[in-house]
Amino acid sequence: MRDFSYSIFVTLLCLGLAAVWGYNSNGGFSGIWPAVSITAILGIMEVSLSFDNAIVNASILKEMDAKWRQIFLTIGILVAVFGMRLLFPILVVAIATGQGMAEVSKLAMNQPEVYSEHLHASHTAIAAFGGTFLFMIFLSFLFDEGKELHWLGVIEEKLSQLGKIDSIEIIVTLSVLIGLQSYLPLPSEQNMTMLLAGVSGLILYVIVDSLGSFFETKEEEKAIVETAKRNGVMGFIYLEILDASFSFDGVIGAFAVTRDIVIIMLGLAIGAMFIRSLTVYLVNQGTLDEYVFLEHGAHYAIGVLALIMFYSIHQEVPELFTGLIGVAFIVAAVISSVIYKRKLQLA
């Protein structure tokens, strides 16, 4: 329960702020319940869509010390809520329309329908960028030749051996992007936007991954504390970028529930906070060690999510479907882990 204390506090605070906002903006007590209920729905939706995010986060966070876990829950949540779920969409609209941040902020508050339309118009670039970054995470796990445990047995074992090919993840991802550009029935300008955004997501992943490897120095003269600190910094940056990739579609999808930017921010803040607390809980409880295929299931869910983001460039995909797919992989991974553990006990 201690791991979720911050989340519970933030939830109560956000629901309270939603009630005040509903009262002031919708003419009294009649506006309180709709505002509070929609905020809660958005929070639940964010958690269901990002549960696999928490599992992957936990696999990274367990290597960090308590200090960086705390930073992830404090400074990290500010970046996640105000940076990615509020400022980033405003920045996207500002770039797309050529307006200033202040003008777009006023547009979001006073004309949420117009703001939503501008944000949806940027969906191609957002989906291609986020989808590519997530797809690289999935492929890096799939082609990891050092992986000893394979959820899909021989199939996964054979795929992991492809990791011996230099830059196989980049080759596959670029092939997918070229295939999408060739076969998706999109206007030429939108096709170029998708390709450029996808390549940008690929470059960002390579940069973050390379910097992480760079900081993993083996020089004995380097202080252990400094090395841990650097790994903590890179791990923190990686987690924030990963969270950003998950949040893109969540922000856009939230406009299908409500056009009120304040309610959207409050609801997604609840979800983002619970994802962070859930991450820390998984680490503290050793859940990934208990359910050995949980990390596998999360990465496969991320791979499917990336493909869904690519497909959504052509046709909209219901948020419910996306969330259920992720949950299905997690449940299957838990069941497989239990069966695997029983077999070990009987052997």
C-alpha cells in the first residue's frame, strides 16, 4: 500500500480539482458528477493502456537504486503529466498551426473542439514517431541473443539468434516504414511526414540506447558511485521517453471521451501516477522474478501496440481494443509463468 500512497493522494487531489472545475465551468452542482466521473474514466483508461509500460519500466527500474526510483516518482511524474500530457500536445499544435504556445493554450481552453482537430491532424507524425520507438523496443527484446528463457519456445529461440546480425532491429524497422510508405493509401505529403517521423523515432532510440551503452564503462579507475549515477540518469531519460511514446495516443484518444483539456489533464495525471506506483510496486515485490514470462508478455504487447499505431495512420483503432490486446498478453504471460513454475517444482 505504501507504494501507492502518492497515487492515492494525487487521485483524490485530481478528483477534487475536477469537482471544482465542473462546478465553476458548468454552472453549479450539476457539473460536478460529470467532471469527476469522466476524470476517473480517463485515469482507468490510461492505466489499462499502459500496464505493459509499467512492466517494462520495472525491468529497467530494478537496476536503479532507491534514489533514482524516488526521482522517477517525483520529478518524473511532473515531466509525464505537465510535459507529455499537457505541454507536448500544445507544442505539436503550435508547430502545426504556426501559432505561439500562449495562443494555443488559450485555444485549448476556449475552443477545445478546434484544438482537438489540430491535434488529430498531427496524428500521422505522432503515431509514426511513437510507433517506431516502441517497435524498436520490441525488436531489441525479440532479437536479444543473450536471452536464456523463451516464452514461445523454439520460435522465439530462433528469432533471438537473428540478433547476431548487426543492426537487425534497424533493418526490420526501416523495412516496415518503407513498406508502410509504399502500401498505405496516403497523400504524398502525409507519406513523407510518416517516413520522417518514423526515422526520427528510430534515431532517438539509437541515441538513447547508444548513450546507455557508452555510460556502462568498465574502466576500473572510474568510481562505482559515478557509474551508477550515470546509469541512473540514462535509465531515467529512457523511461521518460518510453512513457512519452505510450502517452501520445492516450492524449489523442482522450478527446474521444471529452474535449475539456483540464479534465483530460487531470484524468491522465491519475493514470500516469498509478503507472509509476505500479512500476515501483513490481520492483519492490519482485514480481518479475516470480512471473518469469511477464516481461515477455509486456514486450509482445508493446510490439502489437506499435503495429496498431502504424495501422491507425490509415484507419482509427478503438482505444478499448488496444487496451484489451495489452491485457490479453499480460494475462497469458502470467498463466504461462505459473505453469512454468509448477513444472520446475515437479521436475
